[in-house]
Amino acid sequence: MSPAARTRQAWTAPDIDNQRWPREMFRIDAAELSQRLLGRRLVRILDGGERLSGRIVETEAYLGAQDLAAHCAGNRRTPRNESMYGPPGIAYVYFTYGMHHCVNVVCAEEGSPAAALIRALAPEEGLDRMRHNRTGPRRASPLRDHDLCSGPAKLCQALAIDRALDSADLVNGDRLFIEGADAGSLFEQAEIANAARIGVDSAGSWAKAPLRWYVKHCPHVSRD
DNA sequence: ATGACGATTTACT
DNA sequence: GTAAATCGTCATA
């Protein structure tokens, strides 16, 4: 389906190849990466080989030392956020609120902290396992598909992503990676919404910066 | 050693 | 709409 035709539909995943991203595709700034990730497939291979995946439909950019909403604001560097300073193409997984994990894709040059937060997926492979990971084996009514990965902590729970995957290499590793290596954006501008980031109200002037992107009319995003 | 906080989610009024 | 859950992490002492 052409991008133009897709704008008339509620949401259709764009065609992609199954090629993994090479390192150089991550050597870009976080805003660029955040947009380019949309439509690509995040793949998680569990111990034992089971494959879980979903299309990335919502992202946020955390730009670097100058970005007061970022964990690396003012070049703050601690054991927790060390991987933000690592080479492009690794994961930054952090733990927050005493119970949740979130996953970022580290980008830009090594030593220059920047990353794209993955905020939502349209789940593709392993939905039963995701449901189990999210709620356990028993539940009165099973979670609906659009409740599985519609938030940064939800998708980590669904895909079993935790601090063990912090700094995991998305280029050469075999536990977490991104597929769909065609160059450029997979969407027309009109198919993508751009808005302020979520949960960064205390970041002063940076709180309102439009650094969140999501696929319009997609039921799997965290919010519209 | 201590205290405050958090790139969230869920349940409840 | 509001509030609770829950604890690693970091700054301060």
C-alpha cells in the first residue's frame, strides 16, 4: 500500500525488509532517529529462542547534555545512565518508579549522550507470551492487543526487557535488535504526529519541546 | 545513613 | 479526574 493511500486507513504497518540496522544508521541525532524508528520492528529473542516483536509506533528524543529532561542533562554521568555515553546502536534500559523499565536506542557519537525512547509498539510476534509477561497466566479477561505495548514500561514488561539488557548491542547482539534497514522515513509527514514529551513537566523550558512522535490513528500508541 | 525523586501504570472516585 | 504502588538511584551529610 502506498503511503498516500495509508493516510486514509486507520493504521497499516508499512512494508519493511528483515535486515538489521548497521551501526552507521544509529550515528545520527536523537530527533532524526526517533522519526526514523517509526514503522521499524523491535525484536526480542528470549533465552530459549522464542521471538517477540512489534512495530515501533511512538518515540521520544532525548537530545543530550543541553536537554534538561534527559537523564544526561548537564552531562550527568552515573552508573545508571552510563550506556547513554556508549557507542551508537546499543540499548539504554533504566529502572524507575520502583517497578518499571524503559528502553532507549542510543545514538550519535560515542561519548555524546543521546537516545530515542521507545514508547509504544504494535505487537506482531509472540502476543500470547506478551500477555503472559504482562499479567501472569491467569486473568479474568485477557489484555486486549492494544494494551500490551502501549507505553514505555508496558512494552518492556511484554518483551521481558530489564537492566540485564542495558548496553546490549543492537547491531551484533542476538537478544534485542531492530529490523527494517531501508533508508529514510517509512511514513509521510502527514501520517506522523509531533508533540511534547510525556512525563517531563519539571524540565523547565524543555518540557514543552516537541520531541515526541507517533503514528496517527494507531490504537497502540500510549496516548493521542 | 538518610531522604527525595522518578522519561509509569493501575485502580479507583 | 486523583492517588497509590514501590524501590533503585543519587545527592547530601
